[in-house]
Amino acid sequence: MDATAQGFRLTHTGCNFCDEYQGKLDSYSSGSLQGQKAEDALSKLALEIKSRSAPESKFDCIVGLSGGLDSVYSLHLAVKAGLRVLAVHMDNGWNSNLAQINIENLISKTSVHLLTKVISWPEYRDLQKAFIAADVLDIEMIYDQAVYGTLFETATKYKVKTIIAGTNQATEGFAMPLNYSYSNKLDLSNLLDIWKQFGSGRKISTYPFYSTFDNMYDLYWKKITWVSFLDAIDYSKDHAIEILKNEYGFVPYPYKHYESFFTRFYQGYILPVKFGVDKRKVHLSNLIMTGSITREEGLLTLTHNPFLSEGTSEEDIAYFLKKMNYTQEEFRLYLERPKVEHSIFRSDQDLIEKYRYWYKLANSRIGILRRLLVGSLSFSSHEDLSLSKARLTSSIEQRGALKSLGGILFVLLTLKRRRNLHRRFRQLALGSSD
């Protein structure tokens, strides 16, 4: 990492980003498990997942499958652990040919059931064009919301209580600087406001919109669990690639998340040219901290063009312009325009902070009430002492009940906001009057 990252500062051990990540590694014990211990840990985790399975469900878990290394290896491990897997892939029209081949090889050799959620290309393209017209940083926020929406909606439909994801500390546990991406990927209000101001007005019916409040509802009310399977073992990128090559003919990608053409073009061209951001710094720093590569190897990688060759970048630009219906002049003007912050558009963030405030305030008021009850007790005799202890026990029990009421209030507020967002989405995206 370097000074291009917002909040970067040098420390006596390196930098604050490295120190934060080292703290995660130090508190993270399961990541050191190898060999038989790792297999035992995965078996134990698989038993826990099976115990949560609904009797009427045909599947123990859902595995989100992008075609990238992390998701493919997660599915491999889930199958090896004996789980009944439903693989779910979200197709937004940007899959690379290599990703398609890797997915097909994996599914054919594991016989896992694959469900593919296809988003209408004109809908997805117009959402991306709205973000491009708005000049905001995080165009991939559209993809992230669609992935979460697809996975959790599928889990609800098939009564599955566990989602296994390729997220992990070994290759992506490093904190993302605030100027490298938008902090709240599930900020549906932000997406809708950008769409309202810059969208085409097209009717949207296939995009699985998903908000922070939907996520809270799914996690805390429906009790759907998000499991990072790779964090149960000592996950090595090189070791995983070797296994997948041998068993499925897996072909690796040059950089992280390059299974998607758009992600490759966005991270390799749009981010560095328009926004001055090279996300490889985060990914490579992560690998350096885990000992997968040396610092010298990481620095050498950064000297290379993300597209591997100038010819590749020219071909990709032409393909991107054709697929998005842009002219070269329109794209040139876009790259030259200044960045616009997500914060100038509507956001759920303030409301989320308010919910947290009221939840904490409710609990603190309950704490004050408890202290007043305890402080008013008089210990003038043995009989009074016994009575006071009983009253104290009763007040603590009441505090627990009131605290749970604070949690219920939080859920109710979440549900209210979720309902309002759904209504606003229907108004903006489905063509109803605002």
C-alpha cells in the first residue's frame, strides 16, 4: 500500500493497513489448519451446516459460483465435505469465456445442481450507463447488490439456511481504502437515486435489487447464515489452483476477479485512468502479508500493464464500447470528467446510523433504569437484604427483556425501511409514478 490510499500512514512495522490486517491474522486461529486438521475442521463445519438444514429442503447449502478461484475452490471443498450443494451463478452479461469453461468443467465433474440467474442485458447495461453518466467511483456496486440479492432470494425460495461464499481473509481480508470503492455496497437508496437522475427510465424486472435492510432481515430474522468456508483452513491460492487444475482442468486468471470481462476492464483500465486507483495494490498487499508472494514480487507485478499487453487493452476498449453502445468520443469525455462522490446522492447510511443510535440509546436507558433500581435498595436488615436481592434479580431479568425489546424495535424499524425501499424501487424501476 502507499499514499494513494485514503487514510494511509506509515508505522514502525510498515503501515496502518498492514497493522490492521496483521491484527486479523493474529486473532484468526482456524486459518493455520493444514492437512488432516483442516479436513477435520471442514467436516465439523459441514455437520453444523447439515444440522441447520430444513427437513423439507433438498440442499444443505448454496454456493455462490462466479467462476473465479475462490468460489470454485469453495464449491470443491463443500462437495468433498459431503454437503448437498446448490450452486448459484448470477449472469449479468459480462462473463468471460474462460469463466464459462471453468464453471462448465466443475459442474460436469461434480454433478452439482447449477441454478443460473440471468439478468436482462439491456436492464443491466442501462444501470451501468447511469453510474457512468453520474461519474461515481463504484460501478461494481451494481454487481455486488445483484449477487447478494440472487443468493439470499434463492436461499429463501429453496429453504436453505446456509450460504457458502468464496470470501476469505487469505486473499481479500485487507481493508479496502475509502477512495478505492464505496463503503456500503448494499446502499440501495444510493443506487436508486443515481438511476432516478441518470437512468434511461427503462422498466426493470429481472435485476434482483437488494439493500442493507434486506440483508439485516435475512440474517437476523430469517436466520440465513453467510459462511466463509475458506476461512476454516490454511487457504493457499497456489495450492488451490494446483488441485483444481488436476481435478477439473481449471484455468487460472492473471489477476483477482478477472473472471468477469467488465471487472477486468473496470479494475485494469477505468479505475486507474479515470480515478487513479490500482486495486492490485490491495490484493498484492494481502498476498504479501500471508506469505504467498514477496514484496519484491508484488512491486514487480505493479510495473506490468494490468491488461498484459497494449494490444489487449485496445481490443478490450473496442469490445466495451460496442457492447455498451458508446462512441469513442463519449468514452473519452467520460474519462476526462472529474469524479463525483457517491455522498451527493441519497443514501441509507444516515438512517443506519440513526437505527444504531436508537438501539444503543434504548439499551443505555435500560442500564440507567437498572442502576436506579439497585441504588434505591435499602439493606437495613437480613430480611431487607433477601428482599433486595430478589428485587435486584427481578430488575436484571426485566433489563434483559427490555433489551430484547430494543432488538425488536430495531427489527421493526428495519422492516419499515425495507418496505419503503421496495415501494420506491417499484416506483422508479418498474415505471410507476413517483
